[in-house]
Amino acid sequence: MKGGRVAQGDQGDQGDQGEQGEQGGALKGLPVLLGLVLAAVICYFAWEFFKEGSGPIRDRSAARQGRCGTVTPSPAEQAAARDDVAAFLQGRKAGAAEIQLSIPVQFHVIHDGGTGNVAESVLRSQFAVLNDVFSPHGITFTWYAAPTRTDNKSWFEMELTKNQQHSPEEREAKTKLHVTPASVLNVYVSGTKKYLGWATSPANLASDPVMDGVVLSYQSLPGGVEPYHLGLTAVHEVGHWLGLLHIWAGGCGTHGDNVDDTPPQAEAREGCPKEPINSCHNDRPDVDDHLTNYMDYVDDACMDRFTPGQFKLMKSTSGSYRPALVVD
């Protein structure tokens, strides 16, 4: 009996120790659980704050890197371009608004096997988007010839270099494929991943005509990957090709983006802004930033405008550097 009682006592002690061990283990796990819950709450509110572009303007270097790789001309280059455009307009009786442009477009599809070999119907949709945006304002695009198609993995993966210069692969592809850059917009559709697209400056046409044109990721074409699926990357890049800068170029400085009716803007904007913001107060009148301008970094669904001044600059710049496009 005694041995039985001792055995029962041992079992009781062991049961108490087991319960205490389980409770201790649960208590030890509690801080981890609370930490996970707190992290989830923080992530939720951070997502709600930033997901639709309702957060503050972010630093330009932190803006979506993949939106555009076009290099902003230096202040000296911008000053020279302003002089060239002014000289062109001086020799005309009519103003910039009356200039009409007709731009033949040649698409070059560069693919890797079946990847990126987009159908002509997609290219036609992209072509239609360009005309929908530009043609009501005197800039019309025409279909030049059937798209070229090249299966080349190296060209398909072309990227800008670290300092945003043209790569050997891009130069090789354009040297082989380009057609009459002085009078045709060459659009190269590829698998670039670092940026959705980039364009050359009209001021560089004379010195390096082979490189002239626009490069687009095939995923930025109509029906591509959201939120850049409406074909407006091409609108943005063609704006550069016709002489526009990013709307936030120059920040709050004197010349800004060289357009009189776009207010200065301190930084790039991304996402889908819901609330107005005024990042610079040196414009007169002092107005809000144009957060839905095609030359910003916002999502395709939230881009909806060029200003009259931007259309005038595109036309006058083209008249200065791409006179073959002027039809009036």
C-alpha cells in the first residue's frame, strides 16, 4: 500500500509539473504571438495608407524605378533646346498651336521564343491609344509597315546601363532594325524588366540617329500587367520623344519642365492619388500639382491629361528637330 501511495504521489507531482510546463510554454509563446499580431496590424494600416497613392510624395529616387528610364537633359542641354525652339518659332507666321504633325510608326517586336511575341492586334490597340490621346490636338500617327519580328534572347533582355546609358544589346538591335529615324517613330517592344520603357531626346537625333526611338516592355502594352496595362507607358515615352520632360523635372526651380501651364512639382508621384497636393508655392497663381498628367509616374488608370502648353512644346520641338513630321 505504501508503495502504491508513493507511486500515486509521484504521478501527482509529475502531473503538476506537466501542467506547469505546458503553461510555461504557452506563456513563453505569448510575446511572439503578440508581436505577430502587432506586425500584422502595422502592415495593414501601412497598406491602407499607401496603396492608392494617398501617402505623401515620395523621394524621386524611391519612386517606382521601373516606370521610366528616360534621362533628363542637363540644364545646359535644356537651355540649348529652348533656344532652338524659339528660333524655329521666330521663323513661322503661325504659332505652335497651329502646327500639325503626322508621325509614321514602325513597331519592332523583339521576343525570346514565344515570350514577348505579341500579336499584331495588341500593337494595333497600342497604336489606337496613341491616336486617341494625341490626334484631337493635331498630332496624328500612321501605320508605317508590318511589324518586324526578331527572336533574339539577348536583344529581348536589353536594359539601360547603371548610369542610364544605352547598352550594347540595344545599339545592336537598333542598328539592325531601325528605319528612317528622321521621319519615322521606331518603337521597339522587348522584355526589358528594369524599366517599363524609355525614349531618346529629339535633340540627339542628328548626332545619333540609329538610337532614336522608344523602347517599351511588352508587358506595358494594352492588356498587359496591371497597373500599367492600358498602353499609357507608350503615351508617356512618346511625350519624351517629342520633347517633353517629366512634369516634376527641375522640381520647384525656375524653368521646371519648360512648360508654362504645368505647375512646378517637387517630386514624382506614383500610385493613384486621391487627394490634391501642392508641393511648390513659387508658381503664380499658386495651384495644385497636376497629379494625373501623362508625364508623371501614376498608374495608367489615373493618367488623363496633357496641357495645351505641353502640346505646343511637343509640336514646336518636333518642328525644330524633326521637321519631316510637320505637315502644315
